[in-house]
Amino acid sequence: MTMTPTPNPTPPPRIDVRLSSVILAVSGDCPHVVCVDDRGADALPFGPLEATADRTLELAVRRVVREQTGIELGYVEQLYTFGDLGRAPAPVPAGRVISIAYLALVREQDVAAQQSVTWRDCYALFPWEDWRAKRPDLLDQQIEPMLREWAGMNDTRRERTDIAFGLRGTPWDDSRALERYELLYEVGLVAEHFQDRQEPAERNLGRPMTLDHRRMVATALGRLRGKLAYRPVVFELVPSSFTLGRLQEVVEALGGRTLHKPNFRRLVEQSGLVEGTGEFETRTGGRPAELFRFRREVLRERPAPGVVPPAGR
Amino acid sequence: MTMTPTPNPTPPPRIDVRLSSVILAVSGDCPHVVCVDDRGADALPFGPLEATADRTLELAVRRVVREQTGIELGYVEQLYTFGDLGRAPAPVPAGRVISIAYLALVREQDVAAQQSVTWRDCYALFPWEDWRAKRPDLLDQQIEPMLREWAGMNDTRRERTDIAFGLRGTPWDDSRALERYELLYEVGLVAEHFQDRQEPAERNLGRPMTLDHRRMVATALGRLRGKLAYRPVVFELVPSSFTLGRLQEVVEALGGRTLHKPNFRRLVEQSGLVEGTGEFETRTGGRPAELFRFRREVLRERPAPGVVPPAGR
DNA sequence: TTTAATTATACTCATATAGAGAATAAATGC
DNA sequence: GCATTTATTCTCTATATGAGTATAATTAAA
């Protein structure tokens, strides 16, 4: 409480540490992410890390999210720590912002409707990531031509664009969502490229967010897609009892790709991930589907229980 | 330069942000990690993050490592951000320390001998992780009995110990190195458990390090082991030209497991990861081995080019 | 100079997994 | 009762994996 002069003649520029969360749920057939309002723009829930308040970072994240949105998180994992300079428009806070980003998975139905939070469709943010209906048109029409122009004859750039966007014979890899977003940022196809330079947005693919928040969502999406293959994370997104059809729909929503139904069933059943409950769901139309539950014991049985086959070698 | 009174009546406790690096190489048949001396104890190279000095965190890491050890890093990836309270002995800096940890892979022969750095054998740190010769005795003799006692009839604890250490029929999973170290810390089998409580170490498995640095190495080892299956990271650890025997030796060193030689060869060759150079190495004893090089183009051909088969489902 | 030891490389075979499609089952709406 | 819808089961093929065995090209020893 005393007003002391700083002992330090040149107080160093501040480093702000904040916690940001990508809170994901699948409702219907779309993955959604929680956004809060930041002066009219979409932002992820975030708050400052306090020096002594929480024993672990994860507890701090839970508190920040609870306080800002009222949501009580279940599954939480650390995603990545961002701290580049120049990823914020000019009236930057003096010094540097470090954002420790977390991924949280929730069941949308479990989350009570909250004050001032919006669920935003992930594929509104990244329309080029949803291949379920078909390969998105904007890849051929807008993205590829620009990428090719940008890469030119530069081998490093060509390799990057080929691998990220599956060009020239390279297969499309779901889990490279971050690489794709970063490339679009560099090339100048997303609004944040211009925001950060305080220029009017010439091109504007997908719905933008404040600062580097869309980058964090891209990180989350890529990480989650990769993880589906070797950890039973989908079960964090469905109720305790579900049909295999629903499980598949959720996996497809996350992966942005459709799967062969009989093969999905075979994989999930024979991997020991689920067991039938003997109960059935009577939905409109069609044969009733059996309800299944997640078998936690599978964790003891197999080292890498996933719900999609690992990407081909 | 002016001495101004702090505008803030209660200056908040500080948060220190530092960058730590797990620098890994394989020499002979052992993975080694770079340590610096911290008052007689082993520490990872680390330094403070400066607010405005480096554009990206990765550049900051490279600078910190260069300044502290003289090593010029090649492959670098962000590992994890640590910030728990109470993972440091009592004269803690007022407030909180956030460590952003990075994993760097180097070819030991490329690294000029540096002032005051020590290469430490990873399996001196984690003797329970090396299964190459045989399942380590200390698992049966010391670890399992203590874990069983600690878990007792508690289902959550039993599940954790079973999965981490492959107990009661669960298979041993290489990549759970962090979970194992964390469990040993909780149970009180490693020296850091006692250091952090300022008690004399009753039990002391493996070589300890300062603060939570051994935890960071465990994180690195686990992450790297997992990554071998789907990214061609081993090639960061061998010279540009190598025999398949050497490649296998490096993979085995990292994984802590031996592999079937003909199968390893088949996997690596048919995955398109390498191509023969037509040159041969004449080593002492045995038939001369062909020298191979890494085929960078493989990145364009397959989504997940790894050097060990993914863990069974 | 054969012989043994050593390391590299090639081949074999059973089994598991993945991808794709066809066939059957159990409901609903007309 | 019949078309429609969704669930579930089956089949077939190609490829990947795990575990052996056999052969090749060296060096060191007898």
C-alpha cells in the first residue's frame, strides 16, 4: 500500500502473461468454438495469469474461463504458447504479450447458456477445412492460384505450399490446419494479415478474429484432428451414451471428412473402445440404433486407442 | 532513466518468463542432453525472455542458447510451458516462474566442444526408460512395489499406475515417459520430490536436476518417442549420410527398445524415407553397409512418414 | 586358406488392418 | 404391402506388421 519509488532506474518493458482457451463442442454436424465479444470482434475467452493465485496453470485456466463465461471445463489440455511480436495492431501494450493457449472439450448440451458467449462454427473460420460435402471450391478458385503465384519458382515456398495444401500430388493432411492458416496469413489471404499491418483488408477468407486468436483455433483444430487417431478424445464430446452413427458424425465434423460407415463401425467396435448398452435409440426414420458407451478400460489394453486409422505411411 | 514513483499502489508480484531448452543428441548408443552447471547441480540451458528483443519465441530460444552455451541450434520445437507453483525450493523468486520449454535436436559431432556444458546420458536421468538390454530391474525391485503400495485399492491411482508403467497386463508405452516421471515424483521416488519440500531425499531414482528440469527432459523424451512414428525427426540426429544400422541404433536409443532388424529395414526402405547412395561403409567386422541419405521429397508423398510403426491399436 | 564370427541384406509366412462395396435388417410413412 | 431410411453384417482385396530363416560379404582366427 506504500508508494515507493521503483528501485530500478529503467523498469524493463512489461511482459504480460495471459491464458486463452479454445473451447470446442460439436453440435449437430459442426464443431463450434466459444467466442466472447471484444469491441465488436470475436475473441477467445482469456484473462491474465496471476502470480500467486492458482497452483497450476490448468487451474488458472479453469478459473479464468469460469469467471469470464460461467463455463465449468472438463477435459483441458495445453496447446501452445504464443508470444511473437507484431501479431497485434499498433497500440500494443508496451512490451510483449505471452498467451498460453489451452484446448478444452465440452459437450454443448452440458454447457448452460451463458451471458455473452457465442458459439462460432469452426468452418466459418476455416471454410477450406471442410471437405465433407466436397473439396471446397475456394481452394481451386482463390487459394491455389494465390499460393502458386506467391511460391513462384522458390523451392522452399513450393514445398511448404505443396505439403500444407496437398498440391501437385501431395495428399491433403487434415491435421495441418495450422500450417494452412499460417500460410494464408503470410500470403495475405486472411484479414488478420492486414489488421496487423493496419491496412484495409484486401482479401478476407473465413471469419476473422481479434489478434492471433484465429491462429489459436487453427492450432486447436489441427492438434485435435491428429489426436483422434491415437487417443480416445471424441468421447469428451458426446454424451455418456451414444449411437455409433452419432459418434461417426462427430468424428467427421472434427476431421472435416466423411468416413466409410461400416469400416468406422468395425474399427470402433473391434478396438474395444465401446460396448453396447443393449438399449436402442428410436430416431425418426430408419432402423433403431443401439446405444453404446465408452469403455474406459481400453486405456489399459492398448497403447494408442483412436477412432480414426492413423494417416497412411 | 527518471526515477518515477510507481503509479500502482500495490505492485503485483512478478511473473518471470524464461526459456529453457532440452538439447538432445545421440552419440554412440545413448541419447544425451546438454546440461549447464547450476551451483553444482545439473540444469538445462535457460535464460529470461526479453520483452522486445526477439521477434519470435523461437528466435529468442536460439539466442539464449547461443549466448549461454555457444551452440547454434538447428531443429527446434516448442515442448510445453511450465508454471506450477511449489515446484521450486523455498527461497522462490517473489511470484511465479513461467518456463517455456523447447526441444532441440542436434548432431553431436556438429556441436563444437563448448565452455562449461556437459552432455548427460538420458538413461542416467531415467534408468527405468531403457529396455534395450532387458526390462530394467529397478522396475520390479523398487518402482512397482512402491507404486502398488501407493495406489492401494484406489481405482484412479491404480489406473494411472497401470497405464504409465504397464502394470497388470497393460502394455508398456514408450511415449509415456512424462507420466512415469510425474508419478515417481508424486510417490516420492525421485530426489526432486524431497528437494521441493526441503526434506532430505529418502529415495533417489535416477540422476536429479535442479527445479523441474528433469520433468522437462521427460516431456522431451516422451514427445520425441511419440513423434518418431509419424514425423521423420531421426534424420536431425544423424549425419547426411548413414547406414541403416546406424539409423536403427539411433531409433533404438531414443525409444529405449530394440527393433527387429529386417523389419526396420523394410519399413524405412519401402516408406520412401531414404535412398541408397551407392557408397559403402567399411566398418570393422562384417559385411560393408550401404550408405543412405534422407529423401526430403517423402514429405510430399506421405502424410505421416515415420521410422517406427505406430503403436498398436 | 579354410573356418568361424560378424554384420548386412533378402526372403517367407502367418496374421492383422484398411479400403471399398454388396447384402441384410428393422424401423417409418405412405 | 411397399418404398424409403438408417443400422448392421459380410465379403473381398490389398497392404502392413511381427517374427523367423536364409544368404551375402566382410574380417579375424585357426
